Amino acid sequence: MAFIWICLALLALIALYLMRMAGKTRTIAAKAEAANPPRGKTIQISTGALHYVERGSGPAVLLIHGLGGNLGHFDMGVIDDLARDHRVVAIDRPGMGYSQRPETSGAALSDQANYAAEVINKLGLERPLVVGHSLGGGTALALALAHPQLVRGLALLAPLTRSTQGASDAFAALGIRNRSLRWLISETLAVPTSIKKQKETIDLVFGPDAVPETYSVKGNGLLGLRPSSFRNASRDFVHAQDDLREMEARYDRIDVPVGVLFGTEDRILDHRQQGIELCAAHPHFSLELIEGAGHMLPTNYPQKCAAFIRGIETRSQANT
């Protein structure tokens, strides 16, 4: 009997601790949203409301952010640079930022590509140049394979392009496959824990580059401190490689210009495997490297990213 009472007491303590963490999480999330309110418009696609920013006029460019991110990553210079002579649309991928995605909607790259195709059709983007960072690069490749008629070129920034055995320690906490467990952790432990470990995570995600001073607000960095962001980033991470092997076998079918830009000190994705080896296997893909740069190219090297994108744009126009 004493053992049962001890177990019940422990369960009560755990429940109280989780309730405390849940309250802390709600407070942090509310402050994050107050600091990073929506800055664009919304349209309705199959996943619900999709939040996007649109600036400029001219040939269309679609910007797709990476794992755990949002459109703010492109709003630290890339959008404004390209908007001088392009119609630029940057989206919060479904489930991230202020875009909705129910649990019943898929999270594999093929699903992400179909959502991007919906955006292109909904906004009347005429064969945009598609720019993808990290997981967004994998999405851009999946889009070109599934909907080749919708794109005129791909500019891939530190992209996920090939299947890999391991993953960066920065994303270790995201590998939760059980839906109920994912929800419980997201509502209680994930956000406070991520704050405690932010130095280590930032060093992996941004390093060796520093975090830009304006990243938290202008880059919408604080939006990651919400339960929904953790849940959907976890789903994206778990399903990130579902389609990659099949996609790799078909890269030679992509007949629009494709360019890859990597930092040589990327701590999230191996620039040799994901960039050098990729382009060696597919010579119609071009490669540029930024010596000493880390993974967060759109936030830390916006001018170099914009110049790279413009280079792919020139090739895409010559290809039409």
C-alpha cells in the first residue's frame, strides 16, 4: 500500500510540474507573438490560412524558408533587395509562422511541394523562380519534380538535397513520432528547455557566424518559442527524408536552371554531401560556396544571397 501511495505522490508532483511548465509556455508564447505580429496577408489553401508577404513588381520570385523557420528569415535584406525589380512572395510554410496546418495534412517534401504549388496558382505567380533555404530547398526540388510547369528555375540556399544517416544535434529534440507525446512536450517542456539550451542550439544553427542583432524581431526569431512551432517543426523533421531517395533518382529530369549556394562551415548540413557531391552527380546543377559561412545564409549574408539568386534568374531567363 505504501508503494502505491508513493507512486501516486510522484505522479501528482509530475502533474504539478507539467502544469507549471504549461503556464510558463503560454506566457512565453504570448510574449513572442506580441513581439512578432503578422506582417503580411493571408490566403486560403488546403491546409487553412497561409500567411505571406508580397513586395515589388516584375518577374515572380517565391521564397520558401527552412525547418523551424518562417518568412522573417528572408526579411532581413533578401526580400527588399529582390523587390527592386521583382514581384517577391515569401511564405510561412504551412504550420510555421502564422500559417495553419492541421495534423491531418502531410509533412513530407512532396506535401510541402503541393502546398507551394497551391500558393503559386492562388496568387497567379507566372512560373516563379523558386528560392529555398535548407528544408525549403528540398521543397523547391520536390516542386520542380512534381510540378515542372510551375517553375522557371531554382536557387537553393544551404539546401537539404540528399538523404543522410544522421542529423544535427540542434534538432535532436524534434525526433518525436508519437502525436500525443509530441503535443504533451510542446505544451509543457519544449519551449522552456529550448530557452535553457539556446546557446548550444544557436552555435549549431548560426555558427561560426553570429546571430544578427535584429534577428529576434525583424527575423521573427521569437516565433519559434510557441508550442505550435515545435509541433510542426517536429513533424517536418520526422518526415524530411521520406521522399529524398526517390527524388534523388529523378534530379536529372529537372530541366530548369538549378543553383546551389553553401557555406563551407555549415554545421547543420554537410556542404560536401549536400552541395559538392550533389552537383558532381548532376552537372547541370551549379554550385557556389561562401568560405567560412554557416547555415543561416539568408539572415547573415542577404546581399550575397540576393546576388546569387539574381545569377540564377539570369540563367532562367536565357533558358526560356
